[in-house]
Amino acid sequence: MIEDKKVEISNETMEDAMNSFQEVSVGDIVKGEVLAVEDKQVIVGIEGAGVEGVVPAKELSTTQVEDINELVSVGDTLELVVITSIGKDKENGSYLLSKRRLDAKKVWEEIEKDFQAGKIIEAPVTNVVKGGLVVDVGVRGFVPASMVEDHFVADFSEYKGQTLTFKIIEIEPSENRLILSHKAVVAAEKNSKKKDILATLHDGDIVDGKVARLTDFGAFIDLGGIDGLVHVSEIAHQHVGKPSDVLTVGDDVKVKILSINPDEERVSLSIKETLAGPWEDIENKAAVGSVLDGTVKRLTSFGAFVEVFPGVEGLVHISQISHKHIATPHEVLQEGDVVQVKVLEVNPDEHRIALSIKALEAKPESQEEPKDVQEYELPEENTGFTMGDILGDALKSQDSDSE
């Protein structure tokens, strides 16, 4: 009786022990103790199941490693997911397990949270491939070439190994699809910086800048994070045909802020407003009686406008062009001619200079008396000279000639 009871108890203990083992199914998350580390796999004992499992080297980590001993050691406990059964029965079977897939699942869950929150993530660039960059965020992410920078990049090789910030553009865990953009982060940072810079700028300020781009209509100046435009008419006091004639990309310049449009993030600038005006100190530069070289810029019926300094034009009245009588300045002068002139009068307040060409020429011995003063047309532009000035100068000239 006693022996039968012992056998009964023993059978019950064995049955309880057998029943205590949990059943392992594909997809289960289990814990496994590392029993052995081999070249291409790890052998683990699945806790609570009484069976062993195999973790291939490629299923140990989401990142590639040369030696799996760097990842695990005998005695380590790993959290694993069951991929498939490779045994025939419960007692003698074993299972194919993965740590990588479980880690990836957790990574995808975190990325999904970051995506929903609009969070910027950081990751290293592991490879440069055709069409973009491959990055490691615990899972493989891809950055299309058009989403790397906000400007054209010819060679992406320098990005390999760099750690960059990214915005999550698209995520699809079931397809292992993760599209990232560094360009979006750069653009957001620039926009934020623009607003900060705009808040510090005011109309009339004179600030330092650098020539960023040149176009036919002007120059874009980098003010430290936002570009302002200097229209070609605001580059210099003298006429500028093309901005590239006087400016080069990279030049450091001083500019005056003409206007700011915060809503459109537009800043209008002027270089010439920071430069000394062409008429400044003109009384000394073009003193009465001095002789200057000049270029004929415009011819009218009443005289020739000659540029004696950049941005400074004086009038040579028709009566001061030659000792000989001429009907129009075109008889002896052409636009572009380089001539010597003598300064007869300077009026800096009205930006007027009266010049003479004939005062530097010898007067012929025999000369006809000048005919009556002709009628003169007023110029279309504002020359600073009135009809009275023009006629008066002509009369004075006749009086002086007759003496």
C-alpha cells in the first residue's frame, strides 16, 4: 500500500512537472538563457518551456556586427520572439528565435510615436546609394537625394558616417518603409532663424552682408541667415549695367535697409546709400578754373552733358563747345567722346556744373560774329539748368566773345 502510494505521488509530480512547461507558439515573446555561442548562431534555453531554441547571427541585432561575441555571452538572458518551430515534438523539439525582430518592433513603435508627435530624430548615415542616403535609426531609413539638402549636392559621399537630424516623412512598418528628410529640418531651422533676424532689423539700419547671388536685376545679400535684394539701381551712384560688373559672389559689403516686409520675408537694400555721394566735396574736386577729363554722355540741342566723375555730369553749353559757330553739338561731338573741359561754375546744392571745351582751345584770329541766339529745347530730364541759365550763359558768351 505504501509503495503504491509512493508511485502515485511520483506519477503526479512528473505530470505536474510536465504540465508546468508552457507551450511555445510562433509569435510568442519568450526569455531565453544563452547556453552556447557559436560562429553563426546562439543556443538558448527557453525559460518555462524546457526546450532549446536557436538564434541565427543575423537575428541577434538590427545592426550588422562582425563577431556575435560582442553582442552576447553564455549566461545572458535575452528577450526573443518565436519565428518558427524546427522540432518534431514538444519534448525534443526546438525553435527558431529572433531578438532583432523584437527590437525592430519596439523601434517601429517608437518611430510611430515620434512621427505622430512631429518629433525630429537623429541618426547616423551608414551608406550612400544611388538615389540617396541610408541611415540607421534602429531600423533602416532612407533619405531620397531631393530630401538631403535645400540646395543641389553633386557628391553625397561626404555624408557617410555623419550623424544628421531628420523629419519623418513616411512610415510603413509592415513594408519596412521609412522615408526621412534632412532638408525639411534645414528649412525649418532657416525659417526660424529668419524670423529672429527680421526681428532685429529696422528701416535705415546699416549692416554688414555678403554677396550670395548675382542676377541681371540685382544682387542678393546674405545678412546672416536671410537674403536681401540690392536692385541694380541701388548698387552705385553711377550707372551699373550688370551687377557682375562691380560685384562678385562672396564680397563683403555694407548695406542700408530701405524697407522690410516681414510677412513675405523680403528685405530691400542699398549699397550706394552707404557710399559717399558723387557730389560730396564737389567744390574741391571740381574747383572753378580746374581742368578735368570727361566723357560725353548725352547730346541735346542746347549742349552736351559730360561726366567728369562717376555720377557727376556737367553741362557744356553749345556756346562753350567751339569757337566756331555750330548749329547742334552733334556737328563736333559724339556720345562716348573723351574730352577735356574747364570748370566755369559749380553749384553743389543744385548739383550743377557749368563746363567749357572752347576755353581750352586757342581762339582763331579771324572769326565771324555769332548769329542771333537760337531757340533751345528744354531737356526731358531734370538737368538742374533752367532756360534762363541756358540763354543767359549764351548771352554772356557772346558778350565775352565780342570783347
